[in-house]
Amino acid sequence: MSAPRPEIPALPVTFRPILTRVVLLSVGLAMFLVITVIALMLERLNPGERVSFIFVAALFFGVLALLSRPRVTADDSGVTVVNLTRSRRLAWEEILRVNLRSGDPWVFLDLSDGTSLPALGIQPGLAKQQAIRDARALRDLAESRGTGNDDTPGSG
């Protein structure tokens, strides 16, 4: 007897690596605060050096905030994939398959134009089981709303 199929999530839904995001933003904030306090406490630093310390701390926080940006948002009309520096809007019909194979760092979307799009918003790094659940939910959405369940020539 197979396990019951989970319900398709209600739309709109956003998938993101929450634990990874919390860790990155917490570390970024802590490092910014520590470096800023050190810059302000060191008496031998001139004002320019203090500003340099704080600028580097802000830059470090900015990089970690950028790394915490990825997400995948699904709504009635399609999916928005937000990766580190780019966003891409896809209609449901463009998504042929949602893949998260063992060892993959994140989900890959096979698209109708023959390309594959990484979706960093679902990644098994710190929360593997949550990523698997999210990938299955996105796959179920794609199959129910798009061409993911088509048997047309060239789709499989």
C-alpha cells in the first residue's frame, strides 16, 4: 500500500530555505555589530579607518543578505524564481519537470525551451526533509497546472 499523496498547497505559496536564511542573516548582523563595535572602541583608529571597518562590515552583511535572497513563489498564473542576482517569471506551461535528485544542491526546473533553470529557493542544505517536501509540492503544482503531465511528443 502506497503512502497517501499530500494535498497540493493553496496558492499563492512561497518556498524558501528558511533555516539557511535565518543563519545567514543572523551571522551577518552579528558580524556587522561586532566589527562596528570594535571599530568604534579602538582608540588608535582615525575616523577614515573607522569608516573603512564599518564599510567592510556592511559589505559583508550585504553579501550574506544576497545569499539569503533566493525563493520560489507560485501563484495562479505561474512561478517566479528569485535567485541570487536574477529573477525569472515562468508560466505553468513552461515548466515540464521539477527535479531534486540526490546530491543536487537545489531544485532544477526543466523548461519547455529545452533549458534547465536552477531554483535556489528550494535547497536541501540545512533542511533536507523540508526541501524534499517543497520540491514535491512544486512538482505537484506544476503537474496539475502546466504541461508536466502531458504525453506530447518531445516532452519526455
